[in-house]
Amino acid sequence: MVTPFFRYKILLASQSPRRQMLLSHSGFETEIVKIDVEENFDANLKAHEIPVYLAQKKNAASDLPLSENELLVTADTVVWLGEEVLNKPENMDEAAEMLRKISGHVHTVYTGVCVKSSKTTHTFYDESKVYFYDLTEEMIQYYLQQFKPLDKAGAYGIQEFIGYVGIQKIEGCYYNVMGFPVSKFIQELKAFR
């Protein structure tokens, strides 16, 4: 089913089930496509620059031919705490350490999105501030044992246990913290009209 306000088919280059769900639940016709690219970046990049760079890098790596009614969408989400980026953890020990770092602190979630049509490319980002209560070690260990933190920036999903018990408040888009700022995406699609 295609949303009445936008008629492009979305070719989503992402393995994130959350991005897939958010777009399909928003009424977009979505097809998952695969792009192989290393998700490395220059250490001098800071905050929103990282996911914007990675979203553009993923998009540029595609040689998919696009019809007039198709858009290639790539995205990347990072957690920024102080002057440090918390990407997806490599293992459970690193996930536990990330959760200890965000405990009792405020961090910013940035998602960069790159959208390409047959004629043009457009990039934007969104940011959300997330305020965490102190997490107990028991909370952290329960989360690590019961959920899957390794595929999530900052080692947590806002829509899971740690989000329920740990988040005090959010400034910005909830869905951006999940990994895709749907409402801003819809606004940015005006660039293609």
C-alpha cells in the first residue's frame, strides 16, 4: 500500500528490522536491498557528521538503477555521549560498558539519512536528546541476557526493557532513537516534489 501523500517506492538499504517496520507501518511500499560497504569513518568526524557521512557512503556505494518512482534510502544511527561515539558494540562486555556509560547521563542520538532518486540526492539528519536514570547492574545484566544489544547503537533499544526502566525523558523524535526519524523523513521528501 502506498501512502496517499507520497508515491515513491522505497528501496531501503538497511538490515535494521526497526527501520523496515517504521517505514512499512508508515504506509510506504518498501523493498529491502543489499549494499556492502565498510562502516568506517575518519576519527575527526564528530556527532551528526558521523551518521551523515556513513549514510552518504552507503548510498554512493550503490549502482542500482532507479526508475522515476523509486528512491534509494540509506541511514545510520549513532549515540553521542560527551565527545565519544557509541556505535554497535562488538560483544557483550562492550555492550555492558556502554550501558554503564549512559547510566545517569544525557546522550544525543543522531540519525543521518541519504535519499537518492534517478535525478538527485538529498541528505539530512535528526537528533534526539535522551536522559537516563541510573541503571543498576542487575538491570544491565537482565537486559543483556534477555535482549539483543549487539545490533543497536549505544547497545540499547528504546522500545525494549532498558528504555522502559531507564529513560527519564526525551527531547526530540522517539522514532529517531529507534533508528529512523519517520516524520522528518516525510517532510524532507518535499525536496523530491
